[in-house]
Amino acid sequence: MSALFRRTAARPPQDRLVTLIRKPGCHLCDDAQTVIEKVCADLGVPWEQKDISQDRELHDKYWEQIPVVLVDGEQHTFWRVNEQRLRRALTE
């Protein structure tokens, strides 16, 4: 079978990590956190949050996109978090 069509096995949920990059007083960040908490709780996926006001590198990279969601260190989305899309990313 061609490598193009070969699927890799899904990683166990406990081996995944969702990171919410946010800033204080951001209502979109609060909305994103609500979705992340629900999806991660349902799937048993750990998650963390990072504050761009406390990290210059994150601020410089993401300040125009807040909130930003990373899945396993890779940017998944920004501004609005779609529950179904996040769930799919964590289960495929």
C-alpha cells in the first residue's frame, strides 16, 4: 500500500496535549477554554494554558491570533474553537 494512503494508529488520549494560549480579560479565550475543558474531559486528554503576557516568545508569535489552540505543540486553530473539529483532531 502506498504511504500516501496508509494511516497511522491513533495516539492514546493520555499521550496527547492541548495547549490554550491566552491573555487576561479575553472573552474569546474564556469561550475557548470552555470548549477545551469539555472535550478534554470527555476524551481524557490533558490540557494546559499559557498566558502571552507572561511569555515574550508566545506574545511575539501569537498576539494577533489569541486565543490559539495547539494540539501536541502544533497550531490547531485560533480565535474560535470548534468542538467537533477539536474532538476529531484528538481522536484521529
